[in-house]
Amino acid sequence: MSGEREVEIDGDSAEVTVAVVEQTEGRLRIATYSSMVDGEEPAGVWLKEAFEERYPDVTIEWTVPEAGVNHYIQRAQQDAGIDVDVYFGLNVDDLVRIDDTLDEQLFASLERDRVERADRVRDDPAVEFGDPDDRVLPYDTGYISLVYDEGEVEGPESFEDLVDPAYEGTLLAQNAQDSDPGRAFLLWTIDAYGADGYLDYWRELVDNDVRILGSWDDAYSAYENAERPMVVSYSTDQVYTNRYDGDMSRSQIAFLEDQGYANPEGMAVFEGSENADLAYAFMDFVLSSEAQAEIAVRNVQFPAVADEHVDLDAEYDEYAHEPPESIALGYEELSGNLGGWIEDWAREIASQ
């Protein structure tokens, strides 16, 4: 059966094809990362409940592959089947890694006319993927910065500050091979010092006793345990701290060079998905005003849509800090280079 009905969604009328719901008979399979579905009040749990309430005949099944998107790269290399429909949590470097590794596309090019709210995404480099095949819609973005304890250290203002003896033994960072913020911080140093100079800078960081841990969870847990007074994290850290009545003095934000490294997250439909209609319905729902507000607060990031399409309370605006300047290396700059940069860094820095 097919047809259309008009429904009211956060104040907007939208034509919804009945067949989108009825043809699924039950489930949309979505791969993501652990913090999207685990922990206190995660965004993924809210998205599942809200979407299933809107579409009672549909069930969302989240899955968290241990190796992230690499799990599906490996399955594609082995000509194994892909057992999910959507990937939720792609970064620009994920796309580059896919394209530098595979001959065939892992994700389908977007059919934007099937996502009515796609034009809500803000026109801002902080949410752009620069994908030549237009496979990804952003759903949020964050800025990599430093979070520090103002009772222990003064906020650094530059990369050079971090290699000054005054900051010896203060910084916690993440492994760029395994961690999104760790990789973004590495790329930020490449933007600052160039492909020919970033390893020299990292050698200075090592000499100044930077501590590199595996994941963001590892590094932030060490920070919470007061093992070091500064950690690579996100400029929205105070949103989380305020939400749980934490110590704001240990949630201060430092923007090196008055910059933050933009790290947009996006969603894409796997090539060959048999649930593409429902996948597009879900993507459209994610860009709704209600969903964008919930994702921003629960995932502690900035919305992907323009301000007029999302209503965030004054507390969020007070504690979510945007850098004076947003920077990021784009798809073209990373393509053909990302793997080598990370391998060289891992060999010379992370292995020490």
C-alpha cells in the first residue's frame, strides 16, 4: 500500500509517505559508537523511543561495532554482507579512510529530495564534509579544544605554550589511531605546523611529558581522577558539567590560537540497504527541531541545523562555547594523506 498523509512535526507540516512505514515490517538497523547509546540519558536511546513513538510499526536496532567504521571496511574487503542500514557517527576522516581503502562505495550518494529538512543544515564550514560523492548528512558538530583545571594551571593560549616547561606533565591526549578527538587534535597540529613540521612539534610535546591514552573515555577518566590538570576534549564540556552539577573550575576551556578544530558528525545510508525509505525518514527526523535540541544536550555537541530551526535554552547557550575561529582539514586535504600522517605519528610518537 502506498499513499501520503500530512502530519504535524514540531510546528511544521510534512508530507509523509505511508509506504515508508508499512514496507519495513519492523526494523531499521543503525551502527554507531558506544556513548551514543550507553551512559546517562544518551541521545540514541531518546532517538529510538521518539522515532518508534512516531512510527509504531518500526523498531530501531542500534549496534556498536568494536572497530567502528573499520568493521564495515573489513567486511567490504572480504565481500561479506553488511547487516546494517545506516551509520550514525561518521567523521570526514572516516570517509577519507573508506575511499583510500576501498574501490567500491560503502555508502550510497544521498537522494536529498527524500530528506525534506536537509536544507536546514547550516551553511558553515564547521558542519561541512566536502564529500565529492555527497554521502553524508551532518547531525551535530563539536570543536576540539583543551579542558583544564583553573586551580592547577593557567589556560594555554597557543601550541607553543604546551611545550613550555610551565606545562610539563600537564596534558592528557588520545591515540590518533583509535580516538576521534585524538585524531582531530593531531590534524589540528598538522594544520598549525604543516606535514613537514608536525612530528617535530609532537617530539617537543613528548619531551614535555604529554601522556597519550587510548580513547577519549580513557583520557577523560584520567582527568576526572586528577591524574593530570588538562585534557584534549570538546568546547561543550561545561554543558555536561552543568547538567550534572559538576565542578566548573575543572571544566575551563582553552582555544589554542583562538581556534577550535571542527569535528562534524554525520549519518549515511549503506549502499544496497533494503530499508532506504525508512533510513531517509529517520535522517529527516534527526534534523527536526526537537531531535536537534535533544542531540545537542544529550550528546554535548552543537546542532547541525541553523539557529532558527532549533530552540536551545539559555543554560545551553551559556555553557556551550564556540571558538573565535573554526578550522579543519577538509576531504581534499586529507585524501591520500591521512593514513600516512597517522602511521608516521604512531611509529614515532605513540610507540614511545
